[in-house]
Amino acid sequence: MHSVPVILTLTVLTVLLTSPAQVTGYRPYPPKTNGSDQIFGSSKKFEGSSNLVRLRYHMGPVLTNNITVHPIWYGTWQKSQKKIIREFINSISAVGSKHPSVSGWWKTVQLYTDQTGSNITGTVRLGEEKNDRFYSHGKSLTRLSIQSVIKSAVGSRSRPLPVNPKSGLYLLLTADDVYVQDFCGQVCGFHYFTFPSIVGFTLPYAWVGNSAKLCPGVCAYPFAVPEYIPGLKPVKSPNGDIGVDGMISVIAHEIAELATNPLVNAWYAGPDPVAPVEIADLCEGIYGTGGGGSYTGQMLNDHRGATYNVNGIRRRYLIQWLWSHVVSYCTGPNALD
């Protein structure tokens, strides 16, 4: 949930710099509840919850320049896994994808503006990548050590990632044998910005983990299901890799929130910038029409029986819906077509 001149009040700056672990993360399925619909802050998350949501703009920057996503592959990754994720990122700006499309889903993000009235860019491209296949910082990472991994990637003597504070987005992807602080128990991914004291620059970044071995029922839902919901059957993943297909929705969630709230002082609901409720948080667990509470909504199935809701360049994916401040409810991939 970046270096660019940013003016924050002393109080907010102090909180942000000392409490990175409190920033809201994301789980694709609502946590266990006591028989009631999931509630996040003061907003009940279901289609059309306009009377309960107060999403506001806090005058911070958004990503209006063309976005370049720089993946950092931490640990051991198969070529096929990287290809699934790369093609999703390239699909965000793809022209001509079959409806419903990933690019149609991104149109909701483009509705958001900065204080000059400039919209978030419609161009998201895959940039240079970095492999960290030898687990340079171990197989157990804290939130702060994640920033050290990014520092290694941009400061490497061999083919460092370019430093791009205004339009670069740094995506740390951890393999299925890497544990990250709060992974599975509280979050499946999160976003923030790097501290100059650690990295040397303020850069927007996100972390997303592969949960295939650790907690697929938590972070790869609905391709795997939580143990606390007996009788619920998982659906077939569109690309044949439960861990990576589960990551796609989390990646989509975090990229959308980074675009609209890169320095945690732009678009969010609630009074606390350290734990903001953002445009994807408001639609957590909603993947189709009618979604809300514990119901994902109507999804699609291909000829193989795999479940999806958007088409990319050459693949299909399942990603969650986003909150539109224009219509004040969660919207799907072709709501603006």
C-alpha cells in the first residue's frame, strides 16, 4: 500500500514510518464469522452498499503516468508459473480481448483521479524483472525484510531493476516454500511504499505469496476451500495451477490499490491511513453478479469446467470486483462498456 516529494502531517508520517506491519492486507475469502456477513470497519461488503461506504479522496498522488510493473521472483519458480503471471499483467492494457476482459475490469480503476482531475492511466506494462532464486534473505521474511529484498533488486551490481518512483510498481512474488510475516493467518498480500532509510528511495510496492503448500484454503480460494466450511467444494482453476491462479486475484487486488492509493494518502475509506479500507477491500470476496457476504457471485465456466470471470490475452483468470466511487458499488469487468 514511493523518490517523490510528498507532504504529510507530522503525525501521519510518524505513524506510517513506525508501523508498516499495520497496513491492511488482503485475503480472497472473508475470514470465519459467527454466522453474519463479513464486516470491514463500518462498511458491509456486498453489491450496492452505497449507504454504508464513505470512500474519500485525501489529496495524495495516484498513478496517472503509465505504470511499469517490475516483478521480483523470490525463490524457485517454474517457467509456466511466471508465464501465467506475466500474461495477466500484459492483459491489463490489452486491446481486443474477449469480453469480459481484464482490460474492462481496469476501467473502474481509471475512473479515479488526483487533485488536478487527471485520471489513473490506462497503460500498465510489464517491465524489467529480477530473479532471487537463492533466497538471499532466507525463507522467512518480515514486512521490513521485504523492503531489503527490494533494495537488493534495485541495488544489484548485476542488472539492477530501474528506479522509477513516479510510475514504477515493484511486485515481490514469493515462492510456495517462503513464509512471510502474517501470511495465511492475516494476509495473502499487501502493498505499501519503501522507506528511504532502508531502500534509498520511496517506491510503491506489493508483496503476494504462493499459498499452494502453506494455506491454499485461505489464499487460493475458491480453487481450494477453508477447512472451517464443511461440504464446500473447490472450483477448477483456469490455468491448472491452484497456487498461481490464487495469486492472480491477489495481484489484481494489490495493483488496483497501488494505483489509487500508492502512498496511503489518496483514495480510501475510514479514518486511519495506517489501516485504510481501499477500493478492492470494499469488494473482498465478490467475483460476480449477486456477490456478497459469503457468496462469490455468478462466475463463468469454460468447456473444461474451469471457473473464471475475465479473459486475458491468451488465458482466463478469476479476479475480484472493484469499488466504483462513481456509482458507489462493486463493479465487474465490463461495467463501463
